[in-house]
Amino acid sequence: MAHQPNSHAQGQYMQQQFTLQAQLPQQNHMQQQQQHPLQQVHQSLQPHPHPQPQPLSQPPPRPNFQMSLLPPPQDRLYPDFTTLLTDVKSFARTQGYAVVIGSSLNRDSEGNYRRYNLSCAKGGKSYASHSKGIRNTRSTKTGCPMRMKAVQEKAHPYDDKWHVVVQCAEHNHEPFTGEPGVSVPAQFRKIEPDGARWLMIMHREAQLTLRQLTIGIRISFGEKYQYVKKSDVRNMLAKMKREEERKAAQLAAQQGLPSNVPYTIIPQQHQPPPPPPVSVQQMPALPEGMHVPDPDLESDDDEVENL
């Protein structure tokens, strides 16, 4: 007779297996909590990753009107307007803005102006360009209210000297700090006669390229032309060439030559010396008995003689 397994024993065995499987995760969790002290110290010394801070929405930067933009001093006296304008422009440049001449008035008996109205370069209304060219330009005017006047007064204590009177010292724009990516005011890129003379000499005598001229004028004059670009140098060279052609055309017109032909002016020191004057003597008149026909008035055709 075959032996049959006891169903009650099988049920107890299955129940023990389920109980062991249920207790296994709990034992593993207990073992993880009861680690060796050295392992706990080692884990405590491991650097824990810091959570990355979430980017906060920052408001747009506000204009810093307290940085500079101070008006020029009013306690200085100048012998002429050119000296005053040079000093005012230099001071305004250190404060982050440029000064331009707005108008002139009050002429004296000799026709010289005795007052100039100066203002910030960003003053005036913004101009909307309607050009359809390839250059995408826009106006830099902000309607800045800053203005002042340069006056020449005869009364004491000025004694016919020039001085500055600030009428409004407020600005409505940020100062120019020279940061990359910021548009440079056109007044800071203007090449004055001293720089133009240097460019002409180095371009013609040293045969420098446009890049070398731009770097050279920045180094030679320091901060005065540090914002000059290659386009500014190119435009100045073209302007000097047009001016020379205009003067050459005027000189040619005075000499009776056609003025619509391009000429090149040669400096006086490079021109050849004029030839020495030649003394021309007239031939004395011949006596009446020695007059002969002029051979140039006779015909060269030989006449055929009749034999």
C-alpha cells in the first residue's frame, strides 16, 4: 500500500515559508541600522551633496544715478572758449557723459560770439529713422535736461574771461562706464586735428595699414582716443583726401586749369626750384640793301623752264 503524504504537515510547512519571507525585509532593515561603528564613522565623513539653490526671479537693474554725472566746476576762468570747451569735455568724460554745443549768440563788434549754450549729448528728442538701408541704426537721445552756458564777461572779477554757468545738473540716463557691449558716444570717437595729423603722417610716410593705424592712435594718445574704431580712422583718411582734392581744384581754377580733374597738391618744400631767368636779346634790324625774301614764305615746288 503506497504511503500518502500528510496534508496537515504540508500546510504547516507552507505557513512557515510565508512567515520567513515576511520577516526577511525586517531583518535586513535591522542589519542596516546596526552597522559597525567604523562604517558609521566612514559614512559620516563622506561629503553630502548640497541641494542646488533655485534661481530667483530678480527685478531688472535700476539706473545708478549716484555713480557720477557731476556737472563741471563753475569756479574756473578761461582765456578763450576753446580752452573752456576742452576742459569741460575732459571733465564730463570722467563723469560718464559728453558735452555738445547747442547754439551760440551775443556777438561783439568784431563778430565773435560771447556766449555758447552747452548741453548733454543725450539731450533733445529721440529721432526715429525711416531709412531702408542695410544699417540698423537708432537714436541715442533720451531728452536729458542737463544744460549749461559758457559766457565771456567783461565785468570784475571775470575781466573778459570765460566761465561756466550750470543751469540744470540733472541727467535721466546712466553714465557711460566703458563696459563691453555698451554703445560708445560718438563724441568719444571723434578724431581731432592732432590725431588727424598723426594719421596722415603715419599713413603716408610709414605706410601703415588700417589696423595698425587704429592700434597706434590708441597707444600714442592714451585715453583720448581709446574708443576710436577702424571705421573712424577710415572716414578720417577719406575726409582728408577729399579736403586736399578740393584745395587742389581751387588752386587749379585760379591758374586757369580745369577744376573737375583730380589733382594732388605737392608741398612747396618738395617742389623743384624755379628755373633761372633767361636774358633774351632781339636781333638788330638789317640795312635796307640787305633785305632778302623770306624762304619760309616761298613755295617748294620747282618751276619747269621752257627750253
